Amino acid sequence: MLAAAVWRNVFKGDEEVDVRKVAMVVSYLRRTLKALEGVHDETVQMGEMVFGDPGKEAVLVRQRSQMMSLPFKDGKVC
């Protein structure tokens, strides 16, 4: 669902978009949200947040998921 929202809102629903770019944005958002879970409210309020480099997500996006090797039949992973 997040990827679909990113595709629609960031990439304007462009059917020619490189899906790796969508995946990079999604990965970056997830990593950043996870990091924010451990941050005190005062840190955010004081503007002391430092956000990482979204380009680092490219390494994760290029990795092959173990789930991709599982058989797929009738719309389900076997």
C-alpha cells in the first residue's frame, strides 16, 4: 500500500517509472519511520533530527529477496 501511495503521489502515477526508484523511496520511508520510533519528542521539537541519505537504499533494493525463489501458483506462494 505504501508503494502504491508513493507511486501515485511522488511519481504522479507514471506508468514508465523505474520501480527500483519507487522501492528506494519506500525503503527510505520505512527506515526513517523506524528510526523515529526511538527519538524523544524534545529532539524532534528542537529540530535536532538528522535524516540519512536516501541513496543508501539502492544497496537494499538491488538485493534479491529470498521470497522471490519460492514457487508461485494460483496467486499464492507455495
